[in-house]
Amino acid sequence: DVDYAQSIGIKTGPARRLPDGKRREAQTIAKRAYRALGLSGYARVDFRMNDAGELFVIEANVNPDLTAIEDFNEAANAYGWSYADLLQRIVTAGVRYPAPWKAGPNKKYA
């Protein structure tokens, strides 16, 4: 709820003033969480970091809001992708995904 978040001062966006290597560590942890949860397609992994610099995964959002004004697109923009780039990458990944059902009716799903 955007109104609630604003009323209590919550602001989302890219992390600022991260110690050296922390961004790469977050990326590595996000990829490991994605794989450990058996996810496919796109997802957003949310973190919190304590004062000691420890990262904690708080959520893997497997259906993040794809509108241009939401966090998922803002993260893509921070990475250098336009909104159109983001959507095209999702569509391309979906088309290329080797879904079990594509193997035919005689194949068992994992």
C-alpha cells in the first residue's frame, strides 16, 4: 500500500553506500535463493541488511508487479535496462523456457 508506506516513511529503491563487495554478495545470495526455492521465470528477491552488514533474504516474490512505476522496473532501470528491455527479456525467457509440459503427454513432471 503506497499510501501506508509513505505515511510511515518507507522508501524503496536501490541500496545506497554499500560496502565494497556487498552488491555482488547480494546478487550471489539472490541467485542461490532462487535456485534453492526451485523458481523459474522471473522473480524479485528482497533483502534486509543489519548494522553488522549481514544480509537476510526476507522474501522471494515470484510475481512482482510489472508496471513501470514499481520496484521491479526500478531495479531493472538501475541495472541499465529500459522498461521495454525488461519486458522483452521476460517474454524471451518465457519463450525459451523448457517447460515440462512441452515434452508431451507421456513425460512425467518433476
